[in-house]
Amino acid sequence: MSSKKCPNCQLVNFAHVTVCKRCQLSFSDSPTSQTTGESNVATWYFYQVRERIGPVGEEILVQQAKLGNITGETLVWQDGMLDWKPVGQTSLARLFRSPNSVPPPLARATVDDTLVWVLAFAPILSGIAVTFLLTLFDPASDKAGRFFVFALLLRVGFNSVLCISDVERLKKAGHNTKDLILMGLFLVPVYLFVRASRLKQDYSYAIVWLVSFVISLGIFHV
């Protein structure tokens, strides 16, 4: 009975089979020549099922990767390498990059920190705004009493708008924003410290917020 040898793993298969019984190489897709293109040059060896298989070209490795027979941890070798290495540490690593992979976050230097610095001075800024508005009311009137509630909501709203806008900027830049909005709505200093930590920045704006808060307590009464 006639047979044919797999150009990938060298296993002898029956002539009628279309897929190698060992490595699952499709014979119809196997390169007919080792010199049909640079990527087909049989220069690679790989380790599979306790065997050294090769030499094979990159096209064979690509097909094996698609079949799941080769992963980023599969050991490979070619002339010029001192020792066997995982595929993921060689020029073949590109074979295992998913087309749906997510790019890394933008560098921290490209992130706009304008809003977070406004937030750092928010205790003083909102204190100035509330104090100015309070001058429009007679301190002894009922309206002035109700204004204290309004003033509190104004401060919370100002902080919330800044935090939400800043989180949206971070999200668009690809940074981890999990739980940041909740922190920004209820615990502004925690938000600032966590933000700086995730972006690997110093804590300057978080410290400025604490200083601004203390100053606002000494100057403003609302």
C-alpha cells in the first residue's frame, strides 16, 4: 500500500489520508518546496510530544499554531540560537498575537491632568463660590438656612462632575478605572491617591487637595 511522509513531523501516513495522524498537518496546505519563499525555508525545529520535529518552515509553524499544537511556551530552535527557547521569546512570537488583543494604556505623560488639578483646589474654589453666593442672602433669613443645604450639594456636585469627567479621560486612554467613579463621588482624597497610584504618578495633587481642604475649613464656614 502506498504511503506519504509528513513534511512536518516525518510520520509515514497512508496515501489516502489528508491530515497527518500525529501533528494534524493538512497535506493539501503543506509547502511543496522548502525554497518557495523565505517564510517556507525549513530552518526551525520544535519540541512536541517528547520529540524533536524539523526542520520545518514558518508556514508549518503557523499552521500548527492555528491548530493549537504549538503555543507560546512550545520550545523551538534554529541555527544561531544557543539553546531552545519558548516560541514567545523568539521572532515567532508574532504568530501568537491575537488580532483582538488590547493595546496597552497610553503613557502617563500623555494623560491630561488638568481636571484632576482643578479637583485638587476644589475645596478652596467651591468655598469661594459658596461664600460669594451667601452674601446675596440675609444670614438671619430662612433662605440663608436653606442655602447651607444648597451649598453642600453644590460642593458635592462640583467634585462629582470633575471626577466623572476625569475618569472618562482615563478610560479613553486605556487605564484601569474600576471603582474610580464611586471613589470620586464619595471619597475624593481616596480617588486622588488611587488614581496617582494606578498611573504611577507622585501624590502631588492628592496632597494639594488635603492642604486645600484644611485651608477651606479655616477660611470658609460653609
